[in-house]
Amino acid sequence: MTITATTLKLNLGPQHPSTHGVLRLILELDGEKILSCEPDVGYLHRGMEKMAENMTYIQYLPTVDRIDYLAGCFYSELLCRTVEKALGIELSLRVKAIRVALLELNRISSHLLWIGAFLMDLGAVSPFFYTMRERELILRYFEKLTGQRMMYNYFIFGGVRKDIEHIDDIEEIIKILPEKLDDYEKIITNNPIFLSRTKGKGIIEPHIAINNAITGVNLRASGVNYDVRSNDYLYKNFEFSPVVINEKDAWARYKARILEIKESIKLIKQALEILKKEQSLNQNLINPLTIKLPDGEYYHEIEAPRGMASIYIKSTGLDKPYRLKWRTGSYYSVNFLRSLLVGEYLNDAIAIFGSLDVILPEVDK
Amino acid sequence: MNTDELQKFINECKLDGNKICVEKNLHETLDFLLNNYSFDMLKSITCIDLSNGQFELIYNLYSTENEEDAVISIKITHEAESIADLFESAKADENEIYDMFGIKFIGNENLKRLYMPEDWDGYPLRKDYIQDDTRLAWNDNNSNNA
């Protein structure tokens, strides 16, 4: 009997727990070494862009939270801000502070879920319970404020649906979180098993990341200082320094997210101070039923938890957009797998894919 | 074209807001901007059906070195030059545009159905995709009924 060397085609997903939704990776393997990777997406395609062309802006607003259900606030903010920019509406300081506080809380909850899920991918189950416990506090707060745990639909054109309440709950959360983060770091950051699974794995060189349009934490963990928040109108009154580290590997992306949560806590503290000083809401609400964007093109971008997200709207002066396009960070991360996984081993593939923090509804739109 | 000619070509392009509208030489223009002005990140490519048989492609470029944006726009009919050899990320964008608008990118060999099933007919984000449903606002002929 002769043994011939052949390669094996392996379908990872679409129902694999570590694909965080419905992603199918078609891997070609030589032993355990990956020769090629072909992502197959579209299992969750809902036609968000086509839907927009047949809906008025207020009809469309509740659906945009579903683009990334772990960080819905960011997409509401994108749509609201673009409409506000087109109609020349300015936001009051209190509304800006409310939005920053909620965006950052949402970012923390998203990162917490990622830490848990990432560690679960690597085989450590207990951190998942710890991070979900803290995330639950944030979700409870959002439920109290907006009535929703994930898809908040809280921002509206010109302001927010109602004034912020239960600020002491947020204070409680940001008081507890730093201690809990220290706890996570004690059991995760220098854990030898975790280090051997992530250190030096999935190294992304900065110029390759830029060429593949990788943004957000993944880019900053490769040492490139690009954070949309630095130039964002919302964050103008806030002191903020982007988290940039130079390790470039999966471990760096974990560390960067821990540091980002700490940075977010600082931003929330500043927002709460503004909220205490600035008591009047001063909203510039417009009648949502009569919104018509002037003829033209509008573009806005924001730093979402999974990379830079942007929206493009072309309007012909009607109450519905002529064309609406979303740019999401995860889409580029998934396409980057094609070159990133080649030459890696199958058991590292999950760790590398997990470290990019991909969410599938954002990929499929 | 050499560097001076390209610089002149770009300078003479029409501006629409902050958009630089090129009529041809898309690949050369982006190559020039990448190498001479370090516009090294292609944030996204947006395609718009202009409903007159033309499509507009908008390229959002960013320079991580100078922290600057550049927007390039080109009008095409059904084919465009691929820039996948300059920007890896363009492969993803071009594939999405092929799936949704049916535009062929010459030089990109890997165009295939992405969100839609492989045997799907038509290109959903085109304005003439559905013609017989009077409830749909994107259908020009029926917009009064919407």
C-alpha cells in the first residue's frame, strides 16, 4: 500500500460555536497546516441598504441597531448624526454628553462580551461567566433607561428620546469595573496557557493591516495611531488618548481591548461631570415625519467597537434616501482572513479569528 | 503617463464638493496618490446606480501618515478598472459591488456571488431590480403610488 500526500478540505461553520454567528470558512489543510482559506458569508444578509431606499428616515432608524446587535448605539448615532449634519442641527452639550456616555457604555459591554467569548474559544470557560456578570449590569441599566437590552433605538434626529435617568447606576458600574478588570487581568493576562495560545500568533504588520483596511482596535494593536474619536465632533469637549500598542499579535489585541475599556471609563466619568453641571436638555428635535434631506451626498464616520464604521447617504431631496451605504469594520476583518490564516495551524486559526472580534450581522448587513 | 502628467491630470479634474471627479485613468490616479501622497488606506468603495445607465464609484482614501482624506469619483457604465493590486481591501469591496450591482472589475479574477446565492438572477441594488411591484419607491415608474 502506498501513502500519497493529499490535502483536506474542511468546512468550519456555519454553525460552529466559535464563528460567533453564521460564518463558513472553507479551509484547505495539509495535515494541520492551512494552505488556503475562503470565507463564505451571506447567511445573515437582510438587505439593510436596499431596505433604506424604500423607507423614510424615521422608519429606518429602529432597524439600524440590528447591523451590530452588540453595539447598536453606534449605528443609530451614525444615521442620526448624518441627518443632523444634512439639516444643520447642532446638539446641546447635555445631549452630546448623554450620547458619549451611552456609546462608551455600549463599547464596554461589547468588549466584555468579546473577552469572554475569546477566552471560551481558547478553552477557558470561567472568564465568560465573569465578563457576562459585569456586562449584565450594563444591559440592566440600558433596559431601565430605554426598555431594551440590546437594540436600544434611543437616539433620535436632533437628540435623544428622553432625558437620561438613573445616573447613579452608571456611577456604580464604573466604580465596580476597574476592580473587576484587575481580576480578569490576574487570571488571564499572564496565564501561561493563554500566553502560549496568543503570544506571537496572528501577527499583523502595520502596513499589511492598512492595506487591508483593518481599522479599530485591531489596527491600533499593530501600532498605528488611527482612532476616529480623535476628530469626532462628539468627543471635542473630552480628554481622550487612543490606545496604541506595538505587539501586533493576538495577545496585543486582547490587551488593547482591556485598555480601551479603561479609556472608556475615563470618558464616561467626564460625561457624567458634564451631565451634573448641564441640567437643561435643550434638544433641537425635528418632526420626524417631515424629514427630507436636501439634494446632495452626506458622509459620516465613527469609531465602533469593531473598527471604523461609516455611512454614506445620497439624497435627491425626497423623504427617502436614494442610496445608503454602510461601511463596517468586520467585513474587512473577515476578508483579511484569506491571507492572515495561510501558513497557520488549524488550532491557532480559532484564536486568530477570535482575536479580530468579528460579528456576522455587521459583515452581512 | 509620467508623474508630472498625472499631477496635471489630477489638478485639472472637476471638483464636486470635496470629491475629485476623474473621467479615466482611475488605476493610475490611485497608484499616484498611494505612492506620492501616501494615501495608503482604501476605507471603502461606494457604488451608486444613477438610473441613466451609468454608475458612480466613490473611492474613500485615507492617509495614515498625514491623517488626510481624499475622495475620488468616477462614472462608468458596466465595467471598471480593478485596483485590487494596489489595495488588498479593494477585493472585498469590488466583490460586494459585483454582487449587488453587477459591475465587472477588469483585472479582478475572483468576482463571485457574495451575499446572494450562486444561481441568483439580477443585481438587487440596481434601481431597475424589481419592476412590477407598485409599492416600492425605488422603482421610478411607480414612485407616485408609493
